[in-house]
Amino acid sequence: MGSIERREREREETRQLILNAALNLWMKDGFESVTIRNIADAIEYTPGAIYSYFKDKDEIFYALHFQAFEHFFDTLRSAALFGSPMERLKNIGEAYLKFAFENPQRYDLMFISATSGKKIAESDGWHVGEKAFDVLHATVKLAMDEGYIPKGDSKAASMMFWAHVHGIASLILRDRYIYSMETTKKLMKKGMDYMMSALAQKELA
Amino acid sequence: MGSIERREREREETRQLILNAALNLWMKDGFESVTIRNIADAIEYTPGAIYSYFKDKDEIFYALHFQAFEHFFDTLRSAALFGSPMERLKNIGEAYLKFAFENPQRYDLMFISATSGKKIAESDGWHVGEKAFDVLHATVKLAMDEGYIPKGDSKAASMMFWAHVHGIASLILRDRYIYSMETTKKLMKKGMDYMMSALAQKELA
DNA sequence: AAGATATTTTAAACGCTGTTCAACTTTCGA
DNA sequence: TCGAAAGTTGAACAGCGTTTAAAATATCTT
């Protein structure tokens, strides 16, 4: 009697249909076009039907936030694979920003939007965030242990890196810059190099 | 015939009444309570009347964003007044974060919210942001010129500082942390010290 | 195969939102 | 005092997220 399994599979497929429609609407017509009615139209359902798949609209964004992290893990992990610890740190930073600028909607859900943030605060622990942080933390620890950057609290140093790249991404994605966007991106990159070279232990450079 | 001046003054007072009501609603009952009807109720007007003072709701937030910067300038400037260049930099960072955590709604309008961001992108230049950046930039330049931090592109270095503190503030305000909020704040502060001491030129410490 | 049961979907409604606009009221200068 | 200008109102509009009884569909049991 595999019909129950098939039903579950179909439910999951419809859930995906809803999530894809929501993200497509956002990417194509902007955030304010992501309405329950538009999503329902896109998948040829009536608005009410969506509520048998998601408790409310915020849950749709929360689910998208998880989905977005899947992409992100791959990006981050493969950036941390090769090169010296110092190069790995630089790669992680660059991969992080590349992801943010190439997937602004996804980055928004993951790290900026208040609606996802509320659900995160309500849940017990932000495990996807933790998992991503661990990739960075492992690399920072490596760089510290092998003397590429000054020894200290590896968690605190990782937080510093994270805050830095997130600051760059979120200032630009939310249009908080003084020079043009391209100039700002270049200055931010230069600023990052400035910090990295200050951190690099001279005897190992 | 000063009556025209008095009328202008009254208009400005009503504008302020609206802005204060909007901010009070936000601080007291949360963002979703800031509706045109609630604002109108609070100042004993009808909703339509508000539209002779502001073109639309976003303009109210945009005006609040400017108003918030006034507070911010004082905070920032007085932090940059005393001590060695290195101490000034630390003071600016701490004042920045203090402002963000003590005025989360204002900080949101200034540096995070998409609604303010849209209006900023539409306008010609983000002059309030520039003005605040200049305070930081002047201090960074001072620290560079006097050899407290490595010489380099002072704008890029200032961007780096800004991105860093904004990253800390926005990750915490939007509930993107892994440990408890207090622990995260402490780790972030430690991370900032780590970076600052890496930047500090040893011969001058 | 037929009937009972569970699930899914619909259509309509509710209360809310931002916004507009003709009509009304108030204020003001001549 | 009159006429114009400015300010305010109240009703309406289209849209929103969400709920719910009823209808439709699919599944399980006999």
C-alpha cells in the first residue's frame, strides 16, 4: 500500500511548486508582487488552497530561507577547500559576497529580512546559520593554529569576518552607499584587503 | 502680515506631530501598528488629511530616516572628539553600536529598511549618510597620517570599519545569531578588538 | 463495485491596508 | 462681507492575508 507514500510525495511536490512560484514572482516582478493570490494564480490554485500547505505567508518565506541555505553551503564549502589558510579565508569572503550579489533575494531571506528573522527568533536555534558559521570557524581556527593570523578567540575572530562581509553585502543590497554601487564595491574590496593584510602575520606572508 | 509664516509654522508642527505619532506607534506597538489610520487616530485626524502633509507612507519613513540621522550625528561627532586617533576610532565604533542597540527602530530606518533604501536610491545622493561617513573618514585619515594604523586608501579603510560595525548591528537587530544575543554581542566586541589590535602599529601601541 | 471516510479545493466572506476625491468647513486677504 | 484659498472629512476603491462552510475529489473498507 504505497499510496500513502505517493500522497506524501505529491504534497511535497505541491509545496515545492508554491515555493518556486513565490521565488520566481520575487525575482521577476519584485517583492511586493509576492502575494498569496499571485502565487495561487501562478500554480493555478485558489488562494485558500495554499493554506493547507503553509500555515501563513511568513512560513513560505521561512521555507525559502532554508532552501536558500542549501545553495549557500555548497558555495561556501567549496571555497574553503583549497589553498593556504589565508587563501581559503579570502576565498570564503569572496564566495560569500559573490553569492549575495548574484542572489540578492535569497541573501535577503537568509540574512536581512525581518520576516525570516522573526521566525528564526521563535524557533530553537538557527541551525542552518550555525552550519555555515562552522565552515568559516574551522578555517579561521586553521589559520590561527598554523600561525597565519594572530592567535586569539577563534569564535570572536570568525564573528568579525562574518560581520564584515555581511556589512558589505547588506549595505549595498539595501542601497546604503555614498559613491556609485560599483565604486563602493571596489572600495569595500580594497578595505577588505587592507584588513586581511593587517591580519596576516608578516613572517609568513 | 506674518500670517503666512505662522501657517507655515503650523504646517511644520503638524508634520512633526505625524512623524512623532508614527515613531511612537512603532516603538510602543511594533512596526505593523504603524498604519495611516493609527497615526491619524493618534493625532485626532482622519486618514485622508495625512496625505496633504506626506505624498505617501514611504515619505513618512523617509522623513523619519532624516530625523534619526540628527541624533546620530551628535553621537558620532562627540565620540570622535577626544583621545588618541586609535581611541577615537574605538569610541566611534562603540558609539555607533550603542546607538544601534538603544535605537533599533531608528537604526532600521537609517541603515536596514528596504522602504527607506528605495527612496534613497531614487534621490540624488545620500547626503546624510555621506556626512556621517565623513566623521569616520576624517578620524581614519588622522590615524593613518599619524601612523597609528597602516597607510593605505583611507576611504577603503573607512568603508571597512563601517561595514564591520553595520554588520554587527544588523545581524543582531535582525536576529541572525547563533549563540544568545548577549553572548553574540560579547563575541562581536571581542572580534572587533582582535581586528583593532591587528591594525594597531606595534611601534606606537 | 458501492458506500463510507478522509483529504483537498473552492468560493465567498471578513477585517484590514494604502490611497483617492468630491464635498464640506475653516481660514484669510481684499 | 465676500470670494478665494487651504485644510479636512467621509466615503469609496482595489488590494491584502486569512478563515470557513460547502463542494469536489480521492482513498480505504466492506
